[in-house]
Amino acid sequence: MRLPRAKTSLYAVAFVLFLLAFAYLLLNYTRRVDGESMWPTLESGDLVVIQPVSMNEVHVGDVIVYGPPCSIDNLSVIHRVVGTEGNGLITQGDDRLTNPHTDQYNGDIAKSPITQACLVGKVVLVIPYVERLASLPYGLNYIFVIIIFLLIVVTELGERRTPQPAEAGNEAAGPA
């Protein structure tokens, strides 16, 4: 049995809307970890999911993401809150070999304590090793995505064979 064209179009539109929503959420509520400053808590290539929060919801020990205007070079930074100063947060990476001082020390990473204007959100989930898919040889990661997409299309839009119930009186008779 083949799906009617209207149902096929509905699946295609729903899939495109899903991809758009997924892209929006991915861009606004996740960050990819670059560098080793948060090792062993976070490794380069991990994906963190962030939740937008207000300053009064952040506590010492939380891992946060902050950005401009507090960060140097207008980059997002993922570090742990190690203290407070006035109305701002003091942050530092977990790897004390590469981060022996707070981000605010000499203005090397952050220009000032982190304020609400700089706070992107608090890390609520870590998805490890996402970079491994992205670091596959060029094109191979796209091949995996295409294969997954084709499997979905074939499964959902392909012919579905379902056993038809036997009609009464048409049942096969046994040998005589």
C-alpha cells in the first residue's frame, strides 16, 4: 500500500519543520567544548546543553557559559563559578595546570566579573564525544547523515506490506 501524496507531503513538511526547530535549538541552547581548560569535567568535542538562567539561579560550583561583553575576543567561555565579587561571578577552568588563575586575573579570559549581560546560561547536560562524528574525514560525516535520512524516508514513505485477512470461503482446503 502506498501513502497518498497528501500524506507524503505532510511528512516532508513535518520533517523540514523538525530540522528547522532542531537547528534553532542547537544554535541557541548548545555549545561545543573547545580546548582542555575544563578537563577532566569536559573534554574538547563534548557538546553542552545550556539553560538560560538569571544570576540569582547560579551558585558557586555551577558550570556556566558566558560571552561578550565580558569575554576577551568575543568568544563563548565554558567555565566553573568559583566565587562572587559584588554583583558578578568569578570563573575558572577546572584544569588548574592550564588555568592556575581565575578568568578575571589580569583580564586574560574575562574583562570583569560575569554579569547578567554576559551570562548565556548554566550547563545542564553534557553529551560527550560529539566531535568524533564531526572529525571524520571530510564528507564521511555527511554520508552517515544521508544514510540515516534515507533509512527514515524508506521506512516512513516506502511500501508497507501488511498481511491481508483471508476472505471467508476462500480459505485453502487441505489435501483430499
